[in-house]
Amino acid sequence: MSKKDISRRTFLNYMLMGTGGFLAAGMITPMARFALDPALKADAGDGSMVPVTTVDKLSSEPQRFDFKVKVTDGWYKTEIPLSAWVYTEGDNIIALSPICKHLGCTVQWNTEPSKPNTFFCPCHFGFYEKNGKNVPNTPPLAPLDKYAYEVKEGKLYLGKPEPNPV
Ligand code: FES
């Protein structure tokens, strides 16, 4: 046997290494892709604005609009339901979060006869003025959050709720 000849044992070793490497690459590539996928997506959690209603439906009386926001949490994508109390004030649009700043119940507009034209939280008798400012001496200690908004082609788009500076 010359030095250039390959023994059966050497040939089998090469074949096993080649096959094992091929199988390992086939298993590792999808796992690496799965692990890196959320980081490679450009739209993960971009907080973009979502359409809620058309502007012609708005008035100076607060109305509740329900909508859904797409949320990406790692590999998990879902839609969460949100609501906003929306009204117009001159050329401005006010969109308030219905989440009470006391313990998170949902506020309603103008449902408590003892304090008309206020947002009322039935959980602990919290009150807010129309602009979202918390009424003193009631449980909430901060104004209702206010949504960022924009109007495009007659549609109202809402962004994230932000602290209300009233
Ligand atoms: S949760 Fe609204 S007043 Fe307590």
C-alpha cells in the first residue's frame, strides 16, 4: 500500500465526519435563525399609530372608541384591545385613556348623576374633569393619560398614551 492510498478506516472516518458535520449544520442553522429572528425584524415593537375612527364621527361630547394594537413580545405576537375617550375642542382632538390612575379600573363618561359631565370611576368613586384632570379629594392622584394622535386623510390615528399635562 502506497502513502497516497486511503485505508478503509480513514475513508470511513472522513465519511462520518462529513455526514456528522452536514447533520449538525442542518440542526444548528434553524435554531440560530429562531433565536435571532425577533432581533432581525424591523417592525418589532415600533409603537406605530393605529387607525381608530374617522374624524367626521367626532364631536365635543366624549365618545368611547375601541381598537386593537399589535404587540410583539420576543417571539410572541398578539393583538391587545384598547379604548379611548375622544372628543374635539376647537381644532384640537383630545383622546384620553379610560384607565383610572388610582388602581386601573375603567372610567365612564357622564354616568354619575351627582357630578355631571365628568369621567367617573365606579371602583372607588374616582372623578376626572372632561380634560382628564383628576378631581381633588377623590382617590385618583393623577390625570388620565392622553393618547398621541395624528389625522391622515380624514382618519384619526392614535399612538401611545402619555402623561397628561393638564
Ligand atoms: S380604581 Fe378608579 S378610583 Fe380606584
